[in-house]
Amino acid sequence: MGHNLPMAERVIPLVDQRSAALRPPVPSTAQATPATGQLHDRLSRPLRDLRISVTDRCNFRCGYCMPKEVFDKHYRYLPHGDLLSFEEITRLARLFMQHGIHKIRLTGGEPLLRKDLEVLVAQLAGLRTTEGRVPDLTLTTNGSLLARKARALKAAGLQRVTISLDSLQDEVFRRMNDVDFPVAEVLAGIEAAQAAGLAHIKVNMVVKRGTNDQEIPAMARHFRGSGITLRFIEYMDVGATNGWRMDQVVPSSEVIARLQSELPLVPLAATAQGETAKRWGWAGADGRHDPALGEVGVISSVTQAFCGDCNRARLSMEGRMYLCLFATQGWDLRSLLRSDASDAQISTAIAHIWQGRGDRYSELRASLPADSGAGQRRIEMSYIGG
């Protein structure tokens, strides 16, 4: 079980999320909304977390994210001029932070494919929250380029890193990334991140039944006591190209049960409002959490929706603001950036978009049709990041 990865026959729709049909009008900025650091949406959720995609390119072709039959050699990526420049990203990030953002996560595609990314990291590290603090600056990567980039990123001001790793077995890992990339190089990247002094390193494993779920205990044993937090993520129905089926989801409750059958765990409290992962600590001989052994997390985006306190906005590589990982539309902020719009006008547009937010897809998933966007398909994870 799990060593063969058959591709079920399916029709994969070629939907370009960059089309004008998915671009709602940016709200009027005539009535200014001052930034107070306390911006809330229609469900009283504050704006605290900004996830910035810096590229639509990736060097992996994982079937649940960028399947090769869609993202092949003929796939047309965005030209460089369409991407936000580092200065444009930093300007937007500064305006978002005036509305209450405390955490910035750089993502992709594979963000380390963006040339000189450490320059952007340094610019963002120079910003300050409304309380005058350095933002929590982190990066999500597949780890393939991390060994050569970790020190430069740390020196530029990156604080934390999350590495996607779905298998420790080289054969399975090569098949899952579908470009024959060896797992040893990702593990070397993790070691380089530790050596560079990046703190609170996390490893994310997307668990797909029949593909890699047999590795749950092995992954746990590998990272237990290493100082790295392993997180198990339920295989999600993001976008329309990954052929998602509910029977391929391994519920987080099952993951925890499998782990506890071999190693004792105790539940831990959340560290921050809006935290996506439920935390579990490895127990010592006394039955209590042993900090030296570390912890694991489970992200139950399918079976236990956490929309109620979601405080995340997403910014695509060409400047569209999205309000949900499962969104069907994004607001074009790049047009404002490249016009004569003032900071106050762009800030007002951001405020009006967030104040109109009512997204809670995961809570409503069971009652929604597969294509719930009135003819518009949900955005792909490869386009907006996880």
C-alpha cells in the first residue's frame, strides 16, 4: 500500500485564474477609511496574517497541487513584468500592516525560484507593526533550494521557515514530486535551515490515503526530539486540477489515533488566535508533555473547519487580494499601485475589501456544489499558496 501512485482518469479543466472574469471591481476609495490597526470583516474577524505569493512557478509537479498534465512544458506562466516588484510588495505590505497585520508569510509556487528573494525579505524585515514590532516573517518552501539559500535568508531577516515534505521514502517522494527529485536534498535543506539559526522550523506533510499515509508513524519518529514541529495536513479540495476525492482524506482524528497507538501524546493549547493547527505534545515517562521531545500538529481543513477565527488575507504574485484559500475571485490592487493612487486610497481599498468579507467555505463545504462560484472555479493552491 502506498508505493504505487496510480493516476485516476479524469478531465482536468484548464482554467486561467488570471482572466478578467475573476476580477471584481476594486471598491471606491472616495470615502477614506483611516487605518487604525483594528480592521474587521463582516464576521468580526480581525486582519492579522498576510500570505504573499511571489511566483507562479514551481520546480515540483506534485499531483495534489501542480499536476504535470496541466502544468506541462506548454503551460504559460506570467511574464516577469506582470509580477509585483519587490518595492510594490513592500508598499502593499506596509499598508496592510497599518490595518493590523502582524505576520507575513512568503509563498508561491516555489518562492525560492524568485531571484534575489532575500532582497524582498530584507525590505519586509524593515517594516513595523502598529505596535512598533518587527513582523513575524516566515517562508513556505518545498526545500529543494533551501540548502543554498538558508543563510542569506536568515541574514536578511527571515525568522522562520516551513518545509513541505510528504515522504521520507525516496521512491515515494520522487513519485509524489513527479520530477524525480531526491528526498535527501530536502533533508539537507532542513539541516541547513537549522544550522543557519532559523527558529521554529515546521515540516508539513499532506496526507493522502493510499499514497503516503503509511508513513505517518515513520515521519513522527524521524522528527520527534529534533526541534522541528511536524504537521499533518488533510488533503484538501483546493482548485479544480488535483482530482480531489473525500475518500482520499485521512481525518486528523485518525492521524492522532495512529500516532497514539505507538507513542503517547497530550493536547496543547493554541499559541495564537486564528492558528490553523491543533497542537499535540509528545509525552514523557510521567505522561506530561516533554518539551525536549517537541510536538506535532494537525491541520483539519476538511473535517474540522476553522473559518470562525480565520484572520488571513492572501496577495497573489501579480497583486490580487484574495480573502480565502478557496476563493473564486481576487481584487486587483496592482492597478492602483501602478496608477497615481495615494497610499491612503490603496489603504482604503484594502479596508473596504476586508470589511465586506464573509468567506467561510470550509464550514459550508458539505452544502456547496463542486463548482460554487457561479461558473468560476476556485483558485489553485499553486497560484495563491497554502
